Amino acid sequence: MQDKDWREYNIHGDDVQDACFDLFDSSTKDKYQTLEWNFPNIMSTISLRGNAEDYTNSTGMTVWAGSEVLCDYLVTHPSLVKEKKVLELGAGMGLCGTVAHKLGASSVCLTDGDIEVLENLRYNAEHSVSVDSNTDVTCPQLIWGHDLDTFAKTHGKHDIVIATDCAYITKCLTPMFDTVHELLDLSNGIFLFVMVASSQSSMEVILARAQACGLELCPKDSNEQGNDQVFVFRHQKRMRD
């Protein structure tokens, strides 16, 4: 059952009063527009409906810089998602999940909590999924930290969980990482995390919170260059053993 009253701005409260976090301007009307991306190794243009600049009452109606960083990473590491079950948290317009679909993921679960964002996300999924694709694309509501057992029973655990620019409010860190911990495959699952946008918390605090929630940061491959913004996590070793 969907929570039709849940809205992103309801969880922030006083945390968005600072000018740096005044993300929601109710005076601006929603105006849809089609945004397009082209990536190497993906033959077709990706077209998604959203809004390039207007946050209105949610950050989910536009694509943040972190999404494009992760998309570039996936395109250069297609084996990460090919034939894998992929879950995107705070998917917004669904760009990263759509790229995973184009790269051959076996299934893509695009999630958001805000029902209005979710409706637009479903529109994008319907219009961006390749007709000849075998990828199963779904768009269920997922509120971080809520009813995770039920979600896992319905949608299963995932090989890859992705999230970009989702950690700008400190109070969201623990629910987000708890959600990753519960929905990520225990033995081989990896969590890809990018945080380019401004945040109330330093990256050190974010990484410490991930560790407290049972995730460990994977060491970077010495051969990789230019991926400092992409953090790769998995379950802590004591939990995998």
C-alpha cells in the first residue's frame, strides 16, 4: 500500500531553514520539460520528463550532478550492472536506473518516497524502456527505513544498489544506509554511492554512518583513475562470513 501523504519536504522541517538548504520554493509552478542525455556505448538518446531547474516541493523533479557522474561510471564499467538486479534509491527522474537498463541489467527497481515524484518516475520508465529489452523495470514506493522486510519479500534483495546526491540532510543518513543494508544481497552485493551536491555532513561523517550501519568501503583499484566521487560499499566481512 502506498503512502500518498508522504512528501520529501515533510521530513526536513527546520533542517532546510538555512539558506544553503532552502530547496523548496512553493511560489514556483511545476513545469515539465524533456531532458536528454547521450552516453558512449548506449546507442539511443535517453529522454526523461522532469524540470531542469525548478525544485518545487521535491528535489526529485530534476537530475543532480551526481547522477551524471554515476552514469559515466556505469558506462565505463558495464559489467557491474549487466545481468544484475539493480535498485536505485531516491531515483527522482530515474536517469541512473535507465542507464543500468540500457546496459543490460536483468531487472531495475526505481524507487522514490514522494508519490508525485513516483508518478513522474513511472511515466519515464514507461517511455524509456526498450521494447525489445528483457529487463524487468518496476517503480515501487520506498520510504527509507520503513517496512523494509515487506519490500524485500516483494522485490527481493539486489545485486547492485545505487544512490546519488541523497545525503544532503543529516537526518536521512541512517535511514538510507539501513535501507541499503537490508535490501543489498548479503554475499556479493555492492552499493554505489555518489555525493556531489552540498551536504550538511562532511564525507567523513557520511562514511562513518555507513560503517555504523554495517557497510564497509571497498578499496579503490589502483588502476582506476578519475573515480574519486564514486564510493563502493558492501556488507562488512563479519556479516558476509
